[in-house]
Amino acid sequence: MISGLAKSNCQNEAVELFFEMRESGIEPNEFTFVALLTACMRLLDLDLGSQIHAFSVKTGYNDCTYVANAFMGLYGKCGCLDFVVQLFDEMPNRDIASWNTVISCMVKEGMYDKAFELFHDMLSLDEDRADYLTLSSLLVACARSFSITEGRMIHAYAHKVGYTSNLSVSNALIGFHSKCGCLKDVETLFGRMRARDVFTWTEMINAYMGFGLVDMALATFERMPEKNCISYNTLLSGYCQNGEGSKALKLFCKMLEEGMELTDFTLTSVINACGLIMDLKISQQIHAFVLKFGYGSNDCIETALLEMCTRSGRMNDAEKILHRLPQDKSSSFMLTSMICGYARKSELDKAISLISRWQYVKPNSIDEVASASILGVCGDLGFQNLGEQFHCQALKYGFLSEIGVGNATLSMYSKCGEIEQAIKVFDSMSEYDIVSWNCLLAAHILHRQGDNALNVWKNMQKLGIQPDTITCFLIISAYKHTNANLLEQCRNFFLSMKSLHKIEPNSDHYACLVSVLGYWDLLEEAEETIENIPFQPKASVWRALLDSCRIHLNTTIGRRAAKKILSIEPQDPSTYILKSNLYSASGRWHCSELVKQEMKEKGIRKFPGRSWIIHENKVHSFFGRDKSHSQSKDICSALEILFLECLKVGYVPDTSFVLHEVEEHQKMNFLLYHSGKIAVTYGLITTRPGKPVKVNKNINLCGDCHTFLKYISVVTKREIHVRDASGFHCFVRGECSCGDYW
């Protein structure tokens, strides 16, 4: 009766019946203890379990294998691993359940090496002792810890003892090979299975999503003979994992229509989907839905909501979520999300303020993930001093052994213009992943060192490192920054992506190839390449061609490229700006104004050009014709003097970059007060003589600013370093490191 009640979700009644049995004078036996402990496990009642443990010791049943196994199960469920190990070590006799219990507890607590050690100990006592539960637990451990050698050994052992036909083991093998193997192995396992359950099909969906095969995952989902909440959630999270936010939202709506059970995991996934889409209205709707159903108090959902708000530009709402939480509940992830959100919204002072406050209030709460994220923000801002502080902190707390922190440190130094320091960080790392190599490639390309990037790729090939889609993108980019024309090598690499590396070129790869062809003035071949793409290319591919036409002054192909962009993305803000600028450049000012008016009516805003400089550990931001800075008068006076000095040594303002219908003298005024010129001037009057001036910019320098900064480097005899959207420009003695191509 006690056992039946415990297994029928009537745990309290089971406990009451035990006390009734005791009052009637009936002594318990080993089966009583096992039944009663089943109730305790379901109630997670550690206090009652401890009392029963004491009673079992008193009555002499603690040495019974079945009872000891039940106690290990209870302590394992309640997270008391030390008690589990102590009981296991003290057991006079162990059966397979004893080994399985302690191994599964080790896996649950993430102590995978200890679980493998116990497995080897068990085999040394009896080679055929392991059963399907043992193997399933260990395969889960292999998948979570990426223990490929151990996983293959356990697969071989399962095959040897005949457990590969077991459904539980087969499912675990699919899970392991999904994480640590190849798709062919997973599909072979699935094809050989005689029996499949919901979990099998769900594992296959998870596998296809993990390999980035979204369509195949959906096809598998649709073939499932039976679906449950977990299947839907797996597909939902897979969409998010692969950046398919819109598909995830459609699936969520379908789940609502079909009355599917919604769990915390479901809501967290759909909130993450909104974060991917970054749509203000949709994020507000999902936020309202979550609050309506009372899920907002859940820590995971609160964290996901805050991340969604920061990604959707709702920083005020994100601040409300953060501030209404007790200080001890504001997690490292939440604070990191806020910092990254401020950086995305260009609220740089708030980002730095929060980092400083966090260091002061919770100095020891910055973990590896937070450290990597903050280093990333420092790199994006070009805030080297702060980045160096977090580099030191990572060294102090031993975070640099984490690959993610090492990668972030490398990236931070490269974005701050310290390429040599970035290489030193890479060389000092104890281990690398593909992201590490990609960061090193990106560092060289950011500094326009294409030949160095290709040398890194040669080293990767020698070491047998397989590239991913990002690696391929970076390698193609490198050919735009080489000293010699290596177009034939670039073409060969592009063709080898699919044949040799099994990577299907996407729009980003084609855009990069078009950019390389454009760099070497092969605009006709670039246009033909786009026309022959076997799928509908994104607007970014045509933008790459248009940019090359702008540099080589090819208006014929440029017009065709602009027309294609406008047809693909008619609602994109940059497309409106493009259309307006095209009208302005041809003198059709009335048409240009109509486009701007249409943008205002539709609430479409131009992404403003901004330049900033770090001075005395503070971010100083400037916009075009910006006079809001406290030293604005000094900046304007200095800029006017620089302008006159540059005119004396040959600078000629290029008013074609002024896309407004104004008088010629007004055009000169527009040109003079571009944000890049203002930021550089501020740097010149605030930094010590002889020191390089370092400026960051969110868009590309215009042609006139580029020319002006070359002349400034002559008249001031100072180095000017500018990082814009295309990479680094180093202006020295009237020359730029970009070779006037950006």
C-alpha cells in the first residue's frame, strides 16, 4: 500500500500510512524502507529522509543493498553528493543499481571524469556488469563534456555486449554523436533503429538543428508519428539557435492554437526569438503575454525578458526589470545584457557607469561569461584602458584558461588597434577553438593585413583545422588586403568551399567575393558573378558591388546595382538613404526631399553617423555639426585653424560629399563639421604632443574627411588612427594605411 501510494503521486498519504503501521506495532522491513524513500524522493523531503536513515541504522537495515540504494537515490535527488559517495563507499555489497545510482549522480552534478573513473572501476570487477542504464548515463556525460574518446569507447562496449539495439542506449548514442560526431553517424544510427519513441525523433530534430539543417529538422518534426511538448520546444529552441526568430514565433503561435502545454522553457525560447528579431512591437506583445500569465517572477524568464528588451532597444523597460530585483538577485548575465544593450544603443557613458558600479558593489561576481562580454564591449568602444583592467582581472581569477575569455581578450586588443598585443594573447592561450582562429584572422583583416591573414590560414591547414562559414568569409576578405593580386587563389578557394570543406557559400560569402573582385576593378565579372548565384541573393551582395562602383566611379553598373537594392529592400532605412543620396548626387533635390518626407511619415530613422574618442577614461561622442560638448568653442576654433593650415599645404574641400541643396559656402560649413573631423580635433587639443590620436567611427569615413585627415597628419606631425566600419586607417605624413581604398 505504501509503495502503491508513493508511485501514484499520493506521497503524503504513503508517509501517513507508514506512521499508522508503526502505531499498530508492525515492524518495517527492507521493502518498507524502499517504498517510504520513494515517497521522500518525490516530495524532496530531506529532513524526513534523514530521520528514516537514522531509523534504518537503528533497526539494522542500512546495510541492505536495496535500502542503501534508495538512500543514495534520495540524497542524489536532493543534491547531497557527499552523502551518496559516503554511502556507496561504506556498502558491504553493491549491485548494478548501486553503481548506476552513484554514476548518474556524478553525471547530474557535472563530475564527468569521476563518472568515467567509476565505470572503469566497475568493469575491472566484472567486465559484463554494466547495463543499459549505465551506458545511457555515461553517453550523456560524454555528450555534455565533449569526451569523444570515452564516447567512442562506450559505443564500442555497447556494441560488444549487445546493447546498441536497446532504445534508451540508441537514443543516448544519437545524442552523443549529435554533439561530438558527424551527421552521417547520427543518420546511420537512426536508420538502424527497429523501435523509435518520441524521444528518438526529438533527438533527431535536435541533431539536425545542431548541424544547422533547419529544413531537415522541420521535415523530421512533421514526420513524427506522435508529438509532445518537448518535441515542440526542441524545434522552437532550434530555430532560435539558428537565428530563425520569425519561424520560432510562428511555431509558438501554432502551439497556442493547438492548446500545447507552455513551460518555462517554451516562454524563454519565444522571448529569445523576439530578441533575435529585435522588433519593438512584437517584443512588447510577447512581454505582455508573459506577464498576463504570471510567469514574470521566474528567474530564467526575468533574465530572458531583460535580454529581449535590450536587444529590442527598450532600455528603459530593461532598467525597470533590473531595478525591481533585489541587488543579490541581479545575475551576472543580466548585468552583462544591460552593458551590451547600452553599447548597442550608443549609450556609452551608461555602459561604462554600470561596469564601474558593478565592480564596486559586486567585485567578485564577474564570472567568465561576464568577463568575456565586457571585454567585447571594451573592444567595440575602443576603450583600451578598461579592457586592460579586465584582462588583468581575468588573469587574477584564472579566467584566461577559458577559451571564450581568451578569444574576447584577443578581439579586444585588435579592435583597440593593438595587433601585436592581440597576437601575443593568441600565442599565450593554452588551447584554441575555431573561434580563436577566426578572431586572429579577423584581427589581421581589421588592420588590412591580408597576407598575414593568409599565413594564418596556411598554419590552420597544416594543423588540419577545418574552417567554418565565418572562417571562409574571413579568408575571402583577406584577398582584398594583399600586396599582390591573388585573385586566382581567391577564386580557387571559393570553389573549394563546397567541394573540399563541405560549406555551401551563402550571400555573405558572395558579397565578400564581389567586394574582392571590385577591389581589383573587375566590376563586370563581379556583376556576372551575382547574376549566376544559384539562389536569390540578399541586398548586401548588390551593396558590395555598388560600393566598388562608387570607388571606381562606374555609374553605369552602379545604377543597376542601386536599382536591385531598392527592389529587394524597399523598406530598409539604408535603402531610403541610398535613394535620397542618388537623387541628391544628380541634382534632383526635390525628389530627395520627398524621400526624406516619406521616411518621416513612416517613422523610419536614419542611423546617425557618430565618432567618439576615449579621453581620461571617459567616452566623448560627436555627431555632425555637434556643438553640445562642454569644450565645443575650443574645438570649433581649433578646427577652423586646422582647416586654414590644411588649405595652405594643398587641401581642396570636396563638396560633392554634401548631399543637401545649399549654397557653396554653406556646403563648406557642412563639410568642416563632420563628426570625424570634430573628434580628431578634440583628440589633438586634449592629448599630449607626439601621442597618436585614436578615434572610432560607426560608419565609413567620407572621402573629404579622409583627405582632410591626411593633411592634418602633415600640418600637426601627429599620427591619426581611425577605426571606421571598414577597418583601421593610420594617417602618417600625408599617407593612409588603407591605400585610399575603403
